[in-house]
Amino acid sequence: MAYSKEDLSNAMEECGTGASMGATARKYGIPRSTLHDHISGKHKQVGKGGPTVLTSSEEREIALTCMTLGGMGFGLTRNLVEIVLVEYIKEQQIPNPFRSGIPGRDWWERFLRRWPCLSERKPQHLSKKRAEASHPDIINGWFDRVEELARSVSLDLSDPESAHRLWKCDETGLCTAAGSKTLLVKRGSRQVSEVSSGSDHEYITIHCAGCASGEPLPPFILYKGKNMYRRWMEGGPAGALYGISESGWMDPANFLSWFLKLFLPAVSHLTETGPVLLFFDGHYSHISLELIRAARQSNVHLLCLPPNTTYILQPLDVGFFSPLKTNWRKILKLYRLQTKGQKATKETFPSLVSQLWESVKPEHCKGGFRGAGLFPLSRQHILTKLPPSVAIAVAMKCLQHPSSRLASHPTSLEYYKSRRSDRHRFLSSVY
């Protein structure tokens, strides 16, 4: 029975996604016993050649992780794949066979040959001006990806019944000392100052999440330090999670802890009956092999936002963090008045955040998704927010390519002519 190495790799990949082994073997013309042996790890290599570092099933885990990250919009460089491999070897307690501790070029080339479903692609590096002009393409590509994923999991992003399946998460820093935007003073005063509670204030990270139906999760409070103390966790919001890191900012271990201990339990009743989509910033501090595996096993689909677009595409940035920080400044001002100028500390921080969480309203989460064009899904809502220079670029593209998808899209000249006056004046002259 003749079959190629590529056939064997594709058959193993399909079995890894849940396809029937017998049906897949017949599809590719591979003996079922051969396919079973490769998947179970009895054979350590796909096709001819010497033994590989990992079994075929272990390499399949690495390949699936790479494909999952690529589908999330988080492309991996060779160095990052090697880091993922070393992390996996350490996790599985496999002896590290590499001389310098990391795989070399030979392993990389053989890995790509064994898994033809993966390929190296050179990214396009854009200058700042070119990146700004390409924003419509980037944003359209993002919404295309969201729509494609929604279709593949049969999720209607305009149906109110789907709102509780769309989640977003991000972190921000809350300062333990809040200054005033303005002060009331005698007219003509030259020097206006405010007594501070000290110069040793700090920013404490809180990781937030909410869904399109308006339900926020309890916060994950992340302190800077090496040891966690009980008094740093007393009086906080019900269900809150606490962690520490040396920098005080998010890292892969803490993000995984949040995902496993706070997020998955909150959506477990949803993932049993259908998919859940989680939008987040694709920063390296969020990504780990365990996260990808846990999400895949839990029916959670991860989607990384395009770089440098979170200011308009991240629902928390759009509609959640602004009222949150406004209320935080009010709470700190009141705390200073009540304590005669004392500063907030790690010991008092949880109780202050508890007050803050009482001010969080469902409209903040809903407004964030609506403002980011994610629910209900509306790319037009985002494209009309682009600066005039980008609107001009969209209009010129429509003129140059009248048969393109953009020409029939509401980002065309007629649509922008009805928008702000500066766009109207320019586009009218062009039109």
C-alpha cells in the first residue's frame, strides 16, 4: 500500500483533532496498525531516518501548538518554537539531548520536513506611516479571522444568546496614589501644588475579564514581590485571585494560573454545551504551552488582537478601564480624607479594590464589546473611527480598485463623506 510521508503526517494530524483512526487510515491509504503505531509513539519517526528526540505523538503536540498559535494570530519565530520545545521536554521530564540545551538548525529543518503542514513565512516589516496606512487591511483581516472562527464553531455574533460566550481579558496598573486633574484655587495663583501621601507609591497590576453579556469576573490582583502574605489577600472582592511576580507584571505562569483557577471554572457550564471565545493581547507574558493545551481541551478558542491596535480593538481598553480608573481615583481621594492623608498599601489595597468592583456595571463590559465592534460584530464601527489620513487611504484604495471588496464596503467614499467635517472636505475634493 503506497503512501507518502506527507500522507502519514496529515493522517496523524487529523486523528489528533478527533477524527476516526480507521476512517482516516482508509482515506490516506495507510494500514491502520501503522497509523496506530505512529500515533501511540511506537515508531519515533515519520518516514525514514534516525530516531527523533520526541515521539511522533509528542512532536504532534508541538506542531498543534504552533498551528493553534498561528490561528490565534500569534506567529512563532524559530527561537520561540525552540523555547516551547525545551519547556515541553522539561515538563515531560525527558532528558535534554541538545548540547547547548536548545535545538539547533538541523533539528529545526528536520522538524519542518516531518510536519509539512507547517511552513516558514517571512513577515512584512512596515514603517510607522505604512503601518498606519495599512490599518484598514489589518482591521479587515482581523474581522475576517473572527468571522471565520465564529462560522467554524457555529457561533452567531449578532445573536444575543451568544453574548455570554464572548470574553475578553487584559491587565492594567492601579496606582496607590492618585493626583487631582484640577484644583480650585484663587484666580491668578502662580504655583499650584497638592500634598502627596509620599513618593513611595506603586502600581499594582489587576487582571480583568468580562463577557459581552455584561458579566465581569472577579479580578486577579498581582503584587510585586517574592512571597505572598495573607494580609495582602484580606478584604478583597468575593472570588478574587491573588498572585506575585518579581516585576509585578503579568507572566506566563500567572496568566495560566488565572486561566485555570478563575476563568475555566467560571465558563465550565458554557464549554460543556458549546465553544467560548477569549480575546486577549497577544503579548509573550500570556502565552505558554500549558495554556494552549488547556484551552484546546476545554473548548476555549483563544484570539490574539493584532499588534498596536488594542486602543480600538481591545474591549477593556475601549469601554471598561476608563470608568474603572475614574472610580479608582475617587476611592483613593476618599480614603485619604478618611485616613488623614495616609497612603494605600498592599494591606489596604484589597478592600479598596472591593469598593471599586462594586462600581463595575454590566454596561461597562457591554459597551467595551460594542465599542470594539465585536458584539454585535461590526467592522464598520471600527473603520469609521480611523484617523482622517487612514480614511483617505481607504477612499483612495476604493478609487484605484473599484471592483474590490472595499469598494462595496461602507468604508467607501460615500460613507466617509457623511462623517466628520475634515474627512468630508478632503474626500469631496477628491470625489
